[in-house]
Amino acid sequence: MQAIEVENLKKYYGKIRAVDGISLSIGQGEVFALLGPNGAGKTTTIEIIEGLRLPDSGIVNVLGLDVIRQPRQVKSRIGIQLQNTALFQRLTVAEVLELFRTFYPGQTRNSRELIDLVDLGEKKDTQSRELSGGQRQRLSVALALVNYPEIVFLDEPTTGLDPQARRSLWDTIRQIQKSGASVLLTTHYMEEAQELCDRVAIIDSGTVIAMDTPGNLIQQNFNETIIEFNTAGSRPLDGIFHGLAGLTRPEMVKDHHVTLYTANTVATLGSLMNLSERGEIHFDTLNVRVATLEDVFLKLTGKTIRD
Amino acid sequence: MKTIIQLYLANLKEYRRERMEIFWTLAFPILFMLLFGIIFSGNGNTTFDVGIANQDQGSAGAGLIQAFQGVSVFKVTTGNESTLMSSLKKGDLTVLLVIPPNMTASIAADKASNVAVYYDPTNQTTPQVVLPIVSQVVQGFNQGLTHQPALVVVTPKTVTAANLREIDFLLPGILAMSLMQLGLFATANVLVQLRQQQVLRRLGATPLPRSMLLISQVLFRLTIGLLQAAAIILVGVWFFNVHILGNPIILVGIVLFGSLMFIALGYLISGLARTQESSAAITNLINFPMMILSGIFFPLTLMPNWIRPLVDAMPLTYLADLLRRVMINSTPVFPLTTDVGVLAGWLVVCSLLALRFFRWE
């Protein structure tokens, strides 16, 4: 049995097709990410799977249960972290956690264990309204772990966190995975997906445009090296890179940011230098690197994820 | 059950830590009490000046005057009608009774006589305090004449012993107002805030049944209603020597009943309002007219007739009347069945509509 099975999920808001025929299958113990820009339909999708929203059509099975028919049974076996929820403002971290324990019929983690999991020990007696954004986010993740969930849903868990807090949350997610639970998370941080996930689904305009392991996605889309630079000056760049040595596909130009894909880094760099010497182009910064999920996203959707 | 208790305790804990909540639900009504108490406690042991113009020559007129002189809160002045009428107009008299000529003869002939009572309706205490006593005195006098068994002699004694003052009337009114505001400000506005902060949504992501959440919230608010009643009554008793009559269990029942009705109204508003701003606007729009028009600060007799349909539709009118009836044994404006019936009607209608319109997100 798969942890989550979704078939041809649709949810329209008027003319906006928030979710437009998404199908997913997520295995037990898998860490899976829905990757996409804001407004791509990630949150709507995850909330339908959690049973918080009803789809217009489609089938959603979670742990073998029909979410639409048995939402309560599903909710008692999964853990949910929502985007920007304020909690009981005047209760302390430990009090909120103890309160949530009483909502679940089965076994629950005690508040000390939860506090350790998300590293909030110093704040356990602080009222939740006095927590910083990152601390609140960690509390929110702890709440998703109260009932030893078989699947943990994390909606943009690291958005708004500083790099250190993000890494500490990544550790928590790895610990969740070690406990045997599946994790379904949404993010628009490519590196996060690359770092944590067994598989990712790239979502754009309510549809899945690619789904695989991060490594496979990169390999299938890029055998090449990426050369990136900013151009100075307002000269039009149309056609300027045409016929440049080693290029495998057309360049991507956004404002003054140029991305070239090459099978022969040395040759491409050489011909770029020639362009520069002839004064046809001015570099600001130049960066040579291997492809990442971000490049896959750019290639598949024609836009950067933070657009 | 354990979950309901835990949620209820969590609500209380949050309440205890929220100073603004405590201010609006407890300190505000107490301040109201203190303010009005100080303003009105000046006429503490009021006696009411009663003028009697006796146009009857016989024993009946004299007997009636004697009956009035026997009432400790009445200071009786006799004289002719026109002199006394001008004193009434100046405000020196609270009421003026005119005993018709030939009353003695009429009584002897078994015919009814009409004792006219003049009073100034802008004086709040007159219709509510003095007139009942006057009619009770007259009734007692009547019974003496007709030698009917005196079945209701206890009542005039209670009323006069209670020595009703402005503050005695205000206290049940302020309590009723507080219970209304519990439903408006501490229910509707708070729920909309919880919804906007997505707390309700987060709770909806757990297997917690919504009925449990609802029950715990209502229990919590009923507790606040009882706390408000206790605080207001204690301030009244300690500082202003207000006598609370009536059965305490019935009083608790009415406080819970009234709170429940306004809490249901609060849930309904929270379902209709989309934002905290619109909720604040709606609650204020309801609060203000109810405060002014429900006979809490101004007697209902002062209201112009055209506004009476509005007054008669407002639940606070009946809750205040019901509380006064029980707490200070005042003469009710409406029959008991009307008070209870209208409030029950509001409770049922608000509850049904609230269930229909309530939104968790």
C-alpha cells in the first residue's frame, strides 16, 4: 500500500484552475516534495490530501483510506503543519503541545520529547505570541508530530527562516524520516528539495510537469554545464549568442541575466571572451557550474521559481 | 470529556493572561457600577413626597390619607389640588393623589371611586417605584373596606423594606448589558479573530470533533457570564448596599440563560462577519442601540411610541426586565412568560442561524 495515492485531482476557483489534474503516488517512508512557484497549486493540493479542502473531482487515498469519506480517521493518523497559523497566543509552548495531545485518541508523544525534536527547550515556558517567526514555525512542526503520525505534511516549513534555522529544521525532517514516517512537503527552495527529498514533483499552473528523484531530473534534463552572467549596458542581446561554440540549446535571457548551456565549457568560454573583446558584450559577473533543480525548473517552465 | 475539560481550562488560562479581555468583561462593568453608584447614591434613604388633595368630606378620604401616612417612605402633604399641582410641576412632589368628592358616599353605595394619580413621567423612579406602592396602599385600603381576606399583604412590606433606589434599578440593567457585551465583544469579535489567525483551521486539522470545541467555548463563556454577575453583584452589595432579593439559584439560571442567548448571537455575527473590522462594526451597531433603548439607563416609559416596536424586539429589554424582577423584585414591565418566551425565541433563532452560517475558515 502506498502512503498517498492521488488520481486526477481537480480544484477550480471560478476560472482559476488551482489544481488541474494532478496524480501522485507516494510510498511509505518516502520524503516527497511538491516544488513550484507561489500560486502553482502546491498548497491547494496538499490541503486536499490532508482533508482540509474538498476537491471538485479526483480520488485521494491516504493510508488506504478515502480522505473525503473518512477525514477523521485520516486526521488521527497524519500530522499537519499549516502555513502561518497563529496558535493559542496566551498559552506556553508546553501547554499548547499538551493541549494538542488530548485531541488524539491514540498514543501521543509527550511535550518534552516534542520540544526536543524541534529544539525549543529554552522556550518551553514562553507564551506562543512571544515566539519569533522561526520558533513559531518549529512549534507548528512539533504540533504535526504529536500523534506519532504515519505521514507528516509540511507546507512551506522553512519559508521565512534564516539559514541556520532552516538547517536545523532539515535535521528534524530527517529524524522524522528515520522514525519511518512519510513526509510530504511543499517548498519553493530547490536546494531544500535537492537536499532532503527522495522524489520531487515539479508543479506549475496546477499540473505536474515532472516527477522523479532530484538526481534523475537533473540528469535527464542536463548533461551540460551552465554558464551564467549578468550583462552590463542596455544593448539588445538578440541573436548575439547564436552560433556560439559548444551550446546545446538556446540561451535563457531574463533582464540582464543570461544562462547558457554548453557541452564544451572551454570552447564556449573562449567564444564569449571573443565577443567581449570585440566590445559586443560586457560581463558583470560570470559563473560556471553544474545544473541544479533550479535549472530543471527554469528549463521546464521557462521561469524562475521565485517569479 | 477529558478533551472538553482541557480545552475549557486552556480557554480560562488564556483569559486569565489577557488583560484587555479581563478589563472589558469584568473591570468595565464594575467601573460602570461604581460610576453610576456614586452619581446616584446621594439619595440613599429617599422618602417620596406624596401630595394628597382630599375632596371627600367623609371618613373614607381621611382613612386613605392615614393609610398613606403609615407608609414609611412616603412623606404626605395635604392641601388643595391647584397648590399641590404646582408643587408637583416644580418637582417638590413625586406624585399627587386626588381623592374625589363623595368617595365615602360612593363606598357606602357600593360604587367604585376614582383616585387620580398625577406624576411626572420623566422622573425615572416614579413609575417603577412609587406607583406600585401607591396602588398597593390603595389596594390594602380597599381590602380593609370590603373585608376581603388580605392575601397579598406581604408584598408592600417587601417593597418598602427593600427601599429601592436608582442604583438598585441600575444593577440588574448593568448586569444584563454585560452579558450582552459578553456575547458581542467577547464572543463574536474573538471568534472572528481566531478564524483570521487560522486557529480554528489548525484545530480542524486534528481529529478533534467540532462539537467538543464548541461545547468547551460555550462553557467557558458561561463561566465568564457568572463571574461578571458575581463581580457586579458584589460591588453593588459592598459599596452601595444593594439588596439582592430573589432565589440565587433562579438568578444563576437567568444569568446562564441570558448569556447563552447572547453567546448564540455572537456566534451568528461571527459567521456573518468576514473580517475583524466588519465584526467590530456589527457588534457596535448592535451594542449601542440596545444599551440606550432597552431600559437599562432610561425607563421604557420615556421612549417615544414610534421606537417601541424596536425596543420590544430587542432581547436586552426582556433580560433586563427578567433580572430586575428576580433581583430587586421590581414591578416588571412585561409578564414573566413574555420575558422568558422572547429570550427563548431569540436563543433558538440565533442558534439555528449560527449553525447555518458559522465558518471555520
